[in-house]
Amino acid sequence: MEMLAPYTTLGLGGPAGEFVEAATAEQLVSLVAEADRQGRPTLVLGGGSNLVVSDAGFDGLVVRVASRGVTVSRDGEQVLVTAEAGEDWDPLVARAVAEGWSGIECMSGIPGLVGSTPIQNVGAYGQEVAQTVRCVRAYDRLTRQVVDIEARQCGFSYRDSAFKRDLSRHVVLAVTYALDLSDRSGAVAYKELAGRLGVALGERVPLAHAREAVLALRRGKGMVLDPDDPDTRSAGSFFTNPILTAAEAEELAARAPGHPSWPHDGDTVKVSAAWLIEQAGYPKGYGRGPVRISTKHTLALTNPDGLGTTADLLALAREVRDGVREKFGVSLVNEPVMVGCAL
């Protein structure tokens, strides 16, 4: 019986009913299609970096994505980079920086596989994959066809997509990114990164400088996987930054004058979840039994010694969520995908 904990960055999760690896996209489609024909519950497992699996595990077929391969073609002043779902994300970013392909450098150091990036609309430091995804090749479990889904059909929004809103529909097989042929980064759009680089917002820097700065910032927050750093035994940011309506933002401003926020789409406002958590009484290092908030960043919940359970983690997450709601009237939403459990 294969335990799922070793396949997640949290080191949590019970047994799989059956566990197989898919080395190619064709094998992945075949395994999922056959399981669907049999009516078997199926979990497609990537890098496990954005996953919370219950202590009971998954009573069904777990298919671990292990397909590899990257192809590159020229498209005017851009390159189209198509990566199989099982490719590791950060090595792809490192290659883009080395080759002079601009557009994903600020997402350096994010753990996980390529196949997860469009599902979560992965992003960091002012970039998100929605800005570069040209299309997603996927297996449609409803029509039982392999389809190419253009970016405009992906329903991208902040840390969200049509794929995430219906996780049971599509299995991502490959992703094509359109990257600029340039040795300069995209316009630096994140204040903290601009400060680290010593440039003004909107400036462009050498790709390697952007990557180095982002990796340094992420390491300082325990957000780059490191077996010697217990704070990296997490699922990254556990809560997304809340998006508030204008009315909700006014109500929060009355409760917490001067709280960090910035404009979002339309008249909505994005608020710092990390600030809300800390101000609600949950500082870095706050613990509940064997699990705790990271000592480096209040958005990460960690299993530092590998002794916790998913039940422990969820209890801490609920305590933080409920505490923020009680103090500020804002409901935090979990970013990781929950398997067999919920907040």
C-alpha cells in the first residue's frame, strides 16, 4: 500500500487504494479513461506542492504524472514553449532565463509540475501564468477527447481557473507558453521585488537578476524547498489574499485603518492575508501541537518535524481562518486543493 505523504511537500496524507505512474501523456489518458469506464475514483497527482490529502488517504486510483519533454518553436518575436505536464516547473523557468525567454522569471522557485500551473493560475511577484499561457492540451473526461484549450477559454482569475473550478473535468497533458525573446524581465510590478532589485516599479532588469532576487526573497520566506529548512514543509501560501468589494473594503478600513491593500480588477480591492493573520493574533511560529505557522511567513502552515497529521493542520487552519473572520469580518479562502478533507 502506497502512502501519499511522501508525494506531498507537507508530508501529509494517508494511503492510496492503488498507485501508478504515467510516464507519457498517452499512458495518462489511458489510465484515467479506463478508470472512468470502470467508475473508479481517480486522483491525478502532480508535484504535491499545492495539495492537502486527508489522513484516510484516497480510496481509488492515484495516477502520478511523470511525462517529460519540452519543445520550442519560433513565433515572430516570441517563442512557444510546450512542456509536458510532468516537467518540473522551476527547471523550466531556469531554462527560460538562460535562453533569453522573458515572461516567467518572477515565478522562479515555485515547486511543483507544469501541469499544475494553469489549474492554479500560478503566480508570484507580479507575474502569473495567465499572462503567458497560449493553450493547454488536456484530456476532457466528459467528451473523452484530447482537446487544445486556448487561453481565453481557461477562465483565468486570481489563483483560479476553469480547471480548478471543476477539477473532475480535465486532465492537463501539456502547456504551451508564449514567451518574449528578450534578455530583460517583464516590467517589475511588485514593490517588494523592486526594492530588492533597487529599481523603480515598471523598470526591466536582466532575467538572471530577476530570478536571483525572487529566489532570495522566497528563501527568506521558506518558500523554496529545502530539506534542511523545516519551514519549507508546507503547501506554500495556505490562504489567498482576499478580494473585497468596495463596500467590504470600507468596512475593513473602519476596523483596521492603514491595513495593506491595493487595487484589483474593477473596483475591487486585494488585501494582505498575511497581515490579517498576524494582526488577528497568529504570529510567525504560532503552533498547535506538531504543526505551526512558518517562522518566516504567516501565510504558510508547516509540518516542520513530519510528526503532524492532516487533522492537526486543518485544526490550525480553521483556528486562523475563524480568528481573522471574528476580528476583521473577512473570510480567508484556502489556496491548496483539498483531497478527502475540507476546512
